[in-house]
Amino acid sequence: MQQLSRLIAILTLLKSKRILTATELSKKFEVSIRTIYRDIKKLEVAGVPIITLEGRGYSLMDGYVVAPVQFTEKQANALITAQHLVNKSNDASFVSDFEEAMTKIKSVFRTSIQQKSELLHSKIRVFDFKQEIISSNALSELQLAITNFNLTEINYRKADQVDATFRVIEPCAIFATDNKWILIAWCHLRNDYRAFRVDRIQNFKILPSQFEDRKFEFESFYKSRPYNP
């Protein structure tokens, strides 16, 4: 990779990730760590506000804006395809937020890319004849609860229950299987991790109170209690 292309790529990565180490960058671009040091220095000289965090890596100063990124036709096609897959989700909040994000992304497409992406959009269909028609509208809010460590109240109804049970949970992670979104949370009622189908959450309330990060790991969870829908 030529130096100019690498500098642009490094800047793009810094905007997309909170902290990057010189080791990560050297492996990514297959150059020496010394070369990465020189690249960072050149970006700083060019006026890019890079913050060096001793022992941790590099980060961009908050508020720094990079000129809009230009997407290739294949990259635009990948986004259009992802949009069709997302539209099959049964969670209205997730679909709505993704549609808004795609509108912003499409605004920086070149005219030729925009025209071709619209053509491809009209020529893609995603079918799933086994999909359960059970909708939800909670995923976007629950994602915020995960990243902001907010306690959450839910009324949850299991498949074999008539009435929902009230629970206070600590949302930890989410995964999808068979077109269903599954929330993993620490349940105060059971004093343990539990998996909740988002479409079975009858009502929910994100509380301002925060909980301490339990350092949840998918691998450990799967080993101890595989999900059974």
C-alpha cells in the first residue's frame, strides 16, 4: 500500500475506533511499527489532532470531522444488501434506525453509485418462509441500555406462560438466531444470567440507575447454558 493511501486508511480507522495501537496498525498494513510511528507523526504535522495515550495507543480528539468517505460500487452494494436483510427483522425500532442511518450514508454516494444502488435495491428480495410473525419494538432502546449500563425493568412472558412476570435486569449482550433477537441479561429475580427473546418482552422501562459491568463473555455463557428457544 502506498503511503498516502495508508495515511488515509489510518485516519479512517481512527475515526471508526476509539483507540488503536501501533501494533494493530502495523499488522493491519503489514509494515513495521517504526513506519506507523512516522505515519502518525505526518498526520499530526498535517493538522490531525491525534491524542497519544501512553501504554494504550492512539485516538482522535473529540469533535474532529473528516471529509465524507467515498464508497466503491461493491461497498455500496454490500450496504444495500444489508438493508434488505435488516428489513426482515421483526423489531421496528432496529429497522427504523437502520433506515435513517442508510439515508445519511446514501447522501455521500456519488451520483453514479446512487443510481446503481437504487437499481440493485429493486432487484433484491429476501425470503424466509419459516419466519414467525412476532414483532417487537425494543431493540434500539435495549442496545442503549447495554452500552450505558442502565438497569431495565421488563414484563416478560415465556412461551409456556399465560401471564408475564416482572423483572429487573442488567442488559449485557444480544444475539440473533432464526430471525429472533435474544437479550442476555443478569436477572435480579433469578440472581443469574438469563436469555430473553426480545419479542416476548411485553413492556420495558430503561432506568436512570446504572449497574457495574460484569464483564460478560459469550463463550463462557454458551458453555454453561446453551440457548434453547
